[in-house]
Amino acid sequence: MSQLHYITRPSTLKENAPLLIMCHGYGSDENDLFSFASELPEELFIISVRAPHPMQPYGNAWYAINFDAERGKWNDVPQAKESIGLISDFIDYACKTYPVDTKNVTLLGFSQGTILSYAVSLTYPEKVKNVIALSGYISEDMLPEVIDKDRISHLNFFCSHGSVDQVIPVDWAQKAPVYLTTLGIDNVFTEYPVGHGVAPQNFHDLKAWLENHI
């Protein structure tokens, strides 16, 4: 049994299908990114997961975002690390449960789901091949203190952000490709003239990138 609720779109392949796991943003659910599924390559086995913490009146979160006078806006890092572990465990579960290729796993995240996708791939790189990081950033306080460059050298990242994002400033996102390049990781970073969302051209570009990397 999985600890996370999820929905699937099976692959046209009967075995060794490339696996795509979707991680939604703060206050959303598994149906959000799943709207992309019908437009993505048919050979992908797609799973969209729901974050573990229900919000009121609706939606879910991977970790709490707190607001107070002293610290302003801050992330619950211990809770985030719990969710990093849950996603890591879910990758294992999915690979045992479905006819997928354990060496061809892609994480697709949006916003908070992107922050965790960065963290999962850099913490458990042996479980991930590709990351599509939409409208998020690298939160270094969620990463291991030491990252072994040899373990992460196979990773590939597609990173994108809205140039007028009012939720996560674009300059936070711009640090990601610098960080990844410093680690010797293959990555692309593109900005689009939108806010906190995925522009049609952004989707077109991520789809083309994904087709070349699965």
C-alpha cells in the first residue's frame, strides 16, 4: 500500500515503461498537473500524487508555509523532509507495483512540488533520471549537507519560471541553474512572460525536452 493517494494513466508499453511522477503545488491536488497527461507521450506511465497534508477548506500541502511577524514567511523544513521521504518511498512503491523502468523515472513538479522534486533527486539520485521543475526553486535547507557529484552526474533538469511570478520571485528560480551547473548537472532554464503558472509555450518546450530524455 502507498501512503500517498494517487491517480494513474497507464502506458501503451506492457513493460519497462518510462515513469513520470507528478507533484502538485501548495493548496492543490493530484488532478491539477494530471490535466497535462493526455498531451504527453503515450509510452509514459504517469502517476499524479496527492500531498499528505489536507488544507482547509480544500487542497493539500507537502509541508506547511508559516507566516508571522518575526520571521515573515517560512517553510516547515522538518515537515518538508518527511515529504521528501514519502516521495522517495513512493518511487519504490510505484516501481514494484507497475511495469515501469526503474532506471527511467522523471519527476514533474510545480511550485512546492518542484521544491521537493529538486530535493528528492539530489537526496536520492539513484531513484531519479530526469526532473521537470516548474515555477519553483532549490531550498538548500532541505538538501543533504554533502552531495556526492559522482552520484548525481546522470541527472537532467528542465527548469522554467514566469518572469512576472508574484508568488515565487524569478530571482529565486534563477539560482537553480547556477547551483546545478556548479554540481556538474545537465540543465536548461527558461523564463516565460507569465505569472505563477505554465504558459502554452512552456508546456510545448517541456514536452519536447521530455520526449528527448525518456
